[in-house]
Amino acid sequence: MSRKEEAHIDCEHCSARFSSVFCNLTKDDLQLVNQNKWCQSVQKGQQLFTEGAYPHGIFCVNNGKIKIHQMGTEGREQIVRLAKEGDVVGYRSLLSGEAYNCSATALDDTSICFIPKNVFLELVEKNKDLSMQIIQLLSKNLRQAENTILHLAQKTVRERMAEALLFLKEIYGVEEDGETLTVSLSREEIATLVGTATETAIRLLSEFKSGKMVEFVGKKIKIIDQKELLKTANIAE
């Protein structure tokens, strides 16, 4: 995969810094990162890393959207996590010393910074605040994975679809109209996020439109009745 190198982004003035695990780094630590990282632009559809490869560092998302996905036994993709500005990806395999068990792909044109393995591990070893941030991030991801398993076992596909749309709104936000999701996913990607067949996802979205819960704006989805979506998802307001 080819990536376009872009202008170096200074960590101290990075808009995504204070929403990332690096929010409490000292000036010396920030300088260490600055001197060793490099910044890149990744086009929509391009991969940051692939399942089965070994990590050489971590990726920080400056802006844009990333999907982390696995390939199932039948060759079907499953989205396991979504990343946004300020998030780091690829750290779990780096810490465990294992190959990536997922791939990471840009959902739109994205800017990233790559921090080499030796620099990241040095920071984790000497900076207690960063170590705690990583532990909290791992705990959060584990909780989300447990919730996903629970919902797959106990919620209907219709409930999961409604919940997925609300989740996309929560993580990526909406456009200036306050209703249209800023992220554009294909029907196949929405199906993998929900854990269902593409045909089922298309049918449910059509039903949600008929029920005046959502509208379609090109490839994007507009949530026009969040209260009804919450009710459908079986989530308390």
C-alpha cells in the first residue's frame, strides 16, 4: 500500500493530542515523539496494517475515520471497532508481542502519525500516566467487546441495527444540520458492524426509513427520530 507523506505535525500543537492517551506527556516526552514519528495521509479504502502482520509501532489518528476489522472463517469481514481523531490503533498487538489479529482501513481520507515501537515502549515504561491511560483504554475496549457478545446473544437484529446507528452518531457525530451522520458506510459495512447479512441490513434500513426514523442523504444516513431509535434499540434515554 502506498501512503502519501505529509507535513510534520507538532505534537505540542496537535488538535487531537488532548483527546488521546498522550494528553499528559511531559515536554521532554513530546519532544521524543516529535523527533521519531512521521506523519502520513491515507486515502479512503487503504489499509494501515493487515491481519497477520507484525507491528513495528502504533498509529495515532490526527483526523479521519478508521475501521478495525477481522476476517471470519468463511471469508466474511467483521468490524470489531471504530477509531476517530485522537485514537491510537495497533497498540494491543504491539504490547502483547503478537501479530495483528485485525486489519485497519481508512473509512475516509485520513491523517495519521506513526510512532515506532521502541519509542512507544520507552514511553510506556517510564511514564506512569501513559501506562495508566493504556490500561484504561484496554479495559474500555474489553468492556465494549463483552457488550458486543452480550448483544449478539440477547438482542434482535432490529435492536442491534438501531443501536449501531446511535453508536455511529455517538462516536463520529453529525453534520451542521444536527441529524446527518458524518460517516458514510456501505450497506455491507453496516451489516458487518451489526453482525447480520447485507440483505437483512438493507431491509431493516428501508423499514427504518418507512417508519420515519431515518432518511438517506446520498450514501449518508440522517437520524430524524432519535427517540424512536432508542426505543427500537431497547435503550433507556
